[in-house]
Amino acid sequence: MTRQDIAELRSTTLLSHTIAKEQKTATTMGELTRARALKRKIENNISVLVPPAKPTWTHPDPKDDEETSAILSLRQDKNLKWSEITHILNQKRLDAGEQPANLDPSAIYSRFLQHTTRMPQPVREIGFDARDCVHLRHPEQCVDGASGDISVSKTGRNRIKDYGSARELKANMRQMIGAEAQSELESVEKTEKLVEAVAKVERNFWRLVADEMERMTTRLYEPEELARRYHEI
């Protein structure tokens, strides 16, 4: 093989590598373009995906409102009924002659809720109900309805050491990946899968709402009806 043949072979190999690299780059850019286009589409379809605005306190300070202060005091300090508070405030309005005496118990209750602190409650994972996993318990274990204790056979005692420890259930539970593996989300493949997952949840959003409504009300509503009623509120 002459030097000229070697030079032509090297040139051909370099050209092949360049073409392959350009094709890979084009494929990557195409996947990112599709992912970004899908992301824009689903963000326009559901307001839940829009970043929330910073919370602002829109209600006036109860100390600056005489009626609100009276509602809080009469309910929290004197534990009066809503009808009694309504009568007292309407009478004050009549005596002052400044405002119409048209308050009702529901309006009083609403103003009370607006100016009292609510304790935060944890939100359960959507789609999970512990009752759905009852069939997975050990066949030799049973729950005593009176005491709530779990009785286990002697053979079971040798295998299970701590019945209240979550470590015993670790093998049957989903595990989060480590912090080092989180960097995989930066890859093009995982980015596209992420957008596809969000799109799938968006398509099934009102089905998840229907499932949650069934748990809360024991009634299964049509997802379309839930969406219609929600947007009418």
C-alpha cells in the first residue's frame, strides 16, 4: 500500500467519523426540539404546571377591622354560636346606622375562616390506597380487630424480627435513586422521557381527580363533569 493510499484511507475514515458525529448531533437536537415543543403544548393545556406566583396576604389585618375583631373574639373567647354573633353584629350596625344589617351566619363563618390560621395537612400520594395492598400481607398473619395487634405463627417469628420497622418492608417498596444518579436527568434520553411522563399525567389529570374524589366522597364521577364543574366555580 502506497503512501497515497494510506492518506486516502485516513481521509475517508476521518470523513466517516465527521458524518457520524453530525448525524448524532442532528438526532440529539431533534429529540430536544420535540421535547421542548411538547413541553410548551402541555403547559398551555394545564395551569397546574405554571410556576406559582409568590403568595401575598390580601386580607386586611383583623386589628384594623372592628367587625372582624369582634367575630374572632366572640367565637374564640366566648364560644358563641354563629347565629348569636350574627345578631350582635347586625344590632351594632343598626345602632350605628352606617351599614345595612344584612349579615347572615354563613357570611360570619366565612370571615372567621379568612382570618384564622389553618393547620397544614399532608397530601396523600395520588393513586395509592393502603387497602389495595391488604392481599400482600403474610398469610399466617392476622389482625385482631379489638386490639389491632398482629399475630404471627412461630415459623413467622423466626423470619420477621421487628414488625413495626419499615426496614422489614424495604424490599417491597420503591426506592429513590441516589443523589449521584440524579444527574441522569440532564441526558437527552431522560429529558425526553420526563416530558413524555408529564404529558401522560396531563392527559389523565382529571381521571386522577376522579379517583381522589371517590376516596373523599365514595362516589365515582365522570372526569369530564369534574372538569366542567371546576371551571364553573
